[in-house]
Amino acid sequence: MVNQLVQQLINLNRSTHPDLVNCYRANFSLLMKLSKFNELCQQITEPTLYKVLDQLLRLLTEHRFETMDKHEMFIKVVNCLIIHLLESTNKTNIFCALIRILYDTVNNSDASNHFRELVVKCIWKLNRSQAEWDSELNYPRLLAEIHLFLKVTFYFWKCFNLKLRLIALRCTKIFL
């Protein structure tokens, strides 16, 4: 079901439909209802979380939504959805999905700095509450994901501009 919602978000992102807000509203409503059921959220896989978070974070960076009537409400709903997902999904899956998104953005020169910063903020938000759910983490899997991120990004640090190096450095501190 979540994969279908992600596909609808992708289709809506490409759409020029005049009533785009109502189309998003239906998807957001369904995602919000889903996020209220912790048992269901715990079952969402890492690849699906990757897709959902990627789409939601991209919506926050889209400039075309700034001209909409209810832009502020749109942003608040997307932020609320992201926070609900961060709080209610499997922590290992969400952490790994965020690390993968960060890995993809650091290695993609077309990714906006705003998008990278949003991903880092999500990781920081998770990190702040880690003491509450630390025992739930699958450390071998998480450390393997962090190792891959650090191994690849460390090699390319010399090529990055200062802003990207700082993001990678801050994330390294968080991971450690």
C-alpha cells in the first residue's frame, strides 16, 4: 500500500493538474492515518521508507508549490508526516533509509543543498531521541550502512565543496 502511495506522489510531482493540492491531500491523509498505527509502521521496509522520505523531502524543496494558496499548510503537513514516520517506523529501517538518501545526495551534484540539509536534519532528529529506542537498533546492519557511506564519501571529500564536506563531517560525528 505504501509503495502505491509513493507511486502516486511521484505521479503528482510530475503533474500539472490544476487541483494538485486536493490530490496531495488525499495521499497525505492516507499516509497520516497509516502513521498512527505503530504496528503497521514497524512493517514498512527500508526501500519503501527510502522512497517515501525521498518524495516527501523533495516536496519540501520544490519551488513550484510556493505559489499555491495553502503553501504554508502544505509544508506543515509534509513536515508532520515526516516527523510521524521518524517516530513510528522501525528505527533501523528509517536510519538506513536516511543514510542511503544522504549517500545518494552527496554523490549527486544536481541535488540541492536544501535537500541535503533536510536529510541531515532528519538524521539529527532521530539521533536526539536515540536514548529512548537505542535497544531496538540492529547495530550490525546500521554500522554496515554507515561504513558504506563513510567509505565512499571519504574518498570523494577532496572533490566536494566546503558545504558538502561539512555535511559529511557532521554526519560522521553523529554516527560515531
